[in-house]
Amino acid sequence: MNAREQQKKLLHMLISKITISKTREIESIELNINDNLIMYLSNGGEPSPGGGGSPFSVASRRMLLINPVNIKIYI
């Protein structure tokens, strides 16, 4: 995957909603930070088929039964 495709994929994973006013100005942007995004960033932009990585990776947290990450940020 080239750099342009990685940027596009990252933006699609990060931005969940953009609200635009009647005058076509951006009113708000909703960012969504979740396990999929964290895994993507932890693996340098590559999917992790085996869930490897550091001992504190998302896959390890799930094995320890810690709640998954799902953060929404409104700008």
C-alpha cells in the first residue's frame, strides 16, 4: 500500500462524521479512536493478522479481559 492509500485509510478509520452548515462551513468533526485504529497505528499502517506486537498490544489486552477502546472526540 502506498503512502497516499495509507493516509486515506487512516482518515477513514479516524473520522466517523463531519457536519457541514448550510453555508458549507465545517461545524463539527467526530473522531473515533478504537481498537482497530490502535492496532493499525501500532503496526505502522499494516493490518495485524496474528495480533502480534508488544505485550501491551490490543490483542493482549483482550486476552486479559480488559475493556476494548472506543473513544469519540467531537471538534
